[in-house]
Amino acid sequence: MDKQLTSFERRLEILFILMRNKKCSMTELAFQYSVSDRTIRRDILFLSRYAPICTKTGLNGGAFLMDGYRKELMLHLSREEEALLLKIMRTLDEKEQHIVYNIINKYAMPKSST
């Protein structure tokens, strides 16, 4: 990524990722944002003051967003809209891909837990 995100931007993106995926490992997040695991742990600790985030260590561990958090306020992309954005994203430069990726994380249907 060309531009380094501020801690606020990174934390907001992490929250959107958790809203969509339900769970993400600290290592995955650290790799995605090119920061240390320790930085991600501090981000999760900060976010847990404002959102119901739980963490689990070990196998299948990571950060989890408790079910039901703000679902009633979320508007979602249809599966077709998400697929189209992913298709379009392949034609964009890296910065634009990052923007579209964030849009998808903000508005895509949550993945099922099964």
C-alpha cells in the first residue's frame, strides 16, 4: 500500500473486517496492515472498549466480534453486488483496490459461521 494508515483508520478497518468475517487472527491483521502483532493487540484492546470484541489464544484463536453487534444498523451489498465489485477491483491500481476492499468490508453480508 502506498499510504500508511493512521491508527484510527487501521482500527476502523479492523472493526469492519470483524463485522464482516466474525473472526480474524492477530497475525493476519498484522500482515495485512504491515504492523507488528503487538500493535494489532493494542488496536484490539482499544476497540474492545467500544465494541464487544473477544479474543482467544491458541489454535483457532483470534479476535471475535460478538453476534448481533450493530447488525440492525448495517446495510449490506447483495452477493451479486459484491461479486461485481470484486471483478472490477482486479482492473484498478493498488490504492483504488484498497478503497474498494474497504467498501466491501463495510457493506458485504456477514459470512456465515458454519
